[in-house]
Amino acid sequence: MNKRDTTILDKIKGFKYNKRYTPPLLITGILFAAHISFGILESYPQLLMAIVASFVAEAILHKVIVGGWRDMSSAYISGISVGILIRSPMLWPFALCSIISIASKYVLRYKGQHIWNPSNFGVVAMLVLVPQSVSVLSIQWGNNMWAMLIIWIVGSISIYRLRRFHICFTYVLSFFLFSVIRSWITGNPFLAEASPITGPMYQLFVFFMITDPKTTVNSRWGQYVVAFAIAFVEMIFRLNEAIYAPFYALFIVGPITIAFELWYTDYHKSLKDDEEKEQTAPEVSAV
């Protein structure tokens, strides 16, 4: 065995899988499986436009505002999410949605942290600003249970390894609970109310948006509450016949809960600092 072979083997043995690559690999797998099975993409140029715009926006904004260069895995997830979710025969909506998504991370911040999920913010912004030019992936994926089953199993295992499965589980359980309530209120069959969760929007929404580590609260009990609250607000939107109810629900609930947690953490810290100052202050004689 020569020196070159030894070096290559050493590199292979020394390779350690980084968990941060799991979301990009998972969403890429979902994309190709869904496109090969159902042809969900408008076209490859539109997907490429979304990813490239996301990369360029991330590189420029990070360099200008933060300084230096950063890992592009987050930008890749945002770009590919936009490429899958946005539906338009034109190219510019894909670029614009990606740019808005990435820009939201640098512009809309509270106490130094962005509080909106980037692709969720971009999609909602497009639906509000240019509703005549875009729609969101809906029925193009179909409801093939075998394809859905594979995606849910692979997605669940991946999310479990990232220790965020409890967020998905709480949301899905809450969704079914509120489906029962919606069925009772509207008089529609339960299956009609629950069936949307087998649709394509929810695969990305459940595995990538509500579990995004950067835009979810830190405490575990808080993550349970937020997932439940998103499902509750979504129910309100669905009762008012909002087609893209989960995106609107996350758009409202996500930033409010993160901002509250950041405020509460700072408030609690300031109280603790004051107590420590009082305990360490020298006692003054009353005499």
C-alpha cells in the first residue's frame, strides 16, 4: 500500500458525519423522490433560480452586515424550499421569494436574533404582495399514501436524530385534535378535515419550518406549547377558509413566541443580577 492510498484511507476513517447536513440531504431526497414520482417542479431552471438567488443573497448580506463568509446549508434549504413551494410560470417570483426569505434573517431581528422562519416569511410575503403572480404547491403532489409513508418515515427518523421529533409529533397530534373540532363545527366528515395533512405542503411545513432550530423557542416545554398554538391558529384560519392556513399560522405564532422568550430570558437575567448585587453589597451599619 502506497503513501497515497494510506492518506485516502486515513481521511475516510477520520470522516465524521455532521448532523447539520441532515436537513439539506433530507429535503434534497424529498425533492427528487417527489419530482420523479409526480413531477412537482415547474421546471429545473426555476428551482435553480431560487437556489442561486438564495446563495447570492446570503453571501452578500452576510458579508456586508456580519462580515466574512458563512456555511450555505441554511441558504440551500431556503432556496430549495422556495423552489418546491412557489408555483409560477415566471422566473422572477422564485428569485424574489428567495431574496425576501434571506433578507428577513438580517433585517427583521429582535435582540440580535431573526424571529421568522425565512422561507415561511418569503412565501407569505409573496402571497400578500403579488398574489396574482404566485400560488403555493398544493395538489400537484397528489396523495399517494406509499410515497407519503416513505417520506414520513425517513423524515421522522432524521428529525428524531436531530432531537426535534417531539415538535412534529405535537403539531400532528394537535392537527388531528383540531380536525375533530372543525368537523364538529362545520359538519364536514372528520376525514375531509384531516386529509390535508397528507398533502405536499405539510411535508415541508412539518419537517423543515416548525422545527427550524433558529426560529423555535429553546425550552422543550415551550416547543410543545408553540406547536400546539400553531395548530390552534391554523384551525382559526381554516374555519375562515384560508387555503394556506399553516403558513399564516406559523407567520403569526412563531415570531411572537420567540420574541416573548427572548424578553423573558433577559428580564429574568436582570432580576437575578439585581439579587446578586444586593447579596454582595456591603452592609451599612444602622448605628
